[in-house]
Amino acid sequence: PYMGSDVAGIRTRAQKEGSDYVLNGSKFWITNAPYADYFTVFASLDPSKRHKALCAFIVDADTPGVRTGPPVEKMGHRASTTSSVIFKDAKVPAENLLGSEGMGFSIAMQTFSMTRPAIAAFSTGLARAAMEYARAYVDKREVFTKKLRKFDVIQFKLAEMFMKIEASRALYLKAAWTADKGENATVPASVAKAYATDAAMEVASEALQIHGGYGYIDQYPLEKLFRDAKLYQIYEGTSEIQRLILGRHVLDGYVPAMEKIPKWGSKKSPDN
């Protein structure tokens, strides 16, 4: 529950006992946990070794020692149940280990490369819905003797929304295409998730702004879209984590287009 973005710092323990692994610890933010038939669980053989000791397991939900906590109330995504999963001396057969010991971190990162494009797609759909609600509203709402759609400032807002939605769609499709080809999709997945989720938050906010006070009440859908958009910037790797990944890529993994950076100007002092 305390690790958040620090995947390597997972504290749930796995201890080998004969032909089984015994799990102890807890997980939080688990979607639909009370309804799951099985869980994919990441646990550490030795937390002091961080990512090198992580393992991944398939755990049946009805395993003795496994239970789920009560659902938590959330700001958004209220139709999706979220709760904790607790493990107390839960025995898991060794055959349920995914890969081998120590491969958990690698498996988690590979999984993110597949799931982050999907979050970007969710975000794009939300942003598109927000734009379409705003588009319909400005066609009906009248202020200062004319419809909102006649004002340049409104058209500019809609144009910005549309640009961000189109860019988001192109980015998640590229990430999904890369993953489908079996290539390393880490970078395009991070680009897509960071951009599309931030764009969804921005578009939802602007669409709500266009609706004015009506956007702030639950009789219109904008307040729900605004609340839902925020989660996309948090789960499956926060927007900040995506930027860390991309910053490191630019510095250490990016292949420059220019073989040699050209020199500009003169080393001589302007006074010479």
C-alpha cells in the first residue's frame, strides 16, 4: 500500500517452503478485487534486494489466507470497485510462479508496455466525449444576444481540444502497433500515456469551463468526466513517472538524427 510508483520497493513477502511459496502482506488499489477468481501478485523474496528479488505469481482468490478488504469510496470511476487484498500465510504452488525467481520486475515493466496504450485510448475517448458535449452546448447556449459558437474564444478552445484528441489517438495507435509487432513499446507507451492522460484532464477542464456553472453540477456529465479524467494521470504509472522514463531515454537511449552537432558562432570575444 505504501509503494505507489516505487515498484521495486514492494513489501509483500514470498518465502519458499518446500514445493510452495508462502505469501504475507497486502495490496491496495486492486480493481474489482472482491469479484476476481485469481490475482497476479508481485512479491519479494528479500525487500532489501529491491527489483532483483521480485517474483510474480498467479494466485487463486479462494486460496486459504487470501481475503479482500471493503471497497473504498473514490472521487471518480465509481462504477469500478476498488479494494485491498490481504495475504496471511497464503500457500501458492511453485508451479504458479511466472517465469523464474527475480523476473517479477521485468514482467511488470513488460506488462506496462501493453497496458499504458490502453489507458491512453481510454483517455482519448473521455476527451472526445467532453469535446462533443461542449460542441453541442455552444450550439444552443446564447449570451450577449448570440450563440456561444460565434465567439472566437470558444472556437479556439474547441480547436485546442480537437488537436489534442487527434494527437492522443495517433500516439496510442503507434504504441499499440509497436507492441503488436513484438517490439519494445516502453517509450511509445510512455509518450502516449503521458500525453493522452494530460490532454484528457485539460480537455475535460475546458469543456466544463465552457458549460460554466452548469458544468459544475451533476445534472450535466462534465463534472463526472472531470473526476474520471484525473485517475488516468495516476494509475498504470503516473504522468511524472512517464516523464522520468522519457527523460532517461532522451539522455541515454535516444539516437540523434545528427551524426555530429554543428558548431555555431565564434570562440573569439565579440570585442576582437
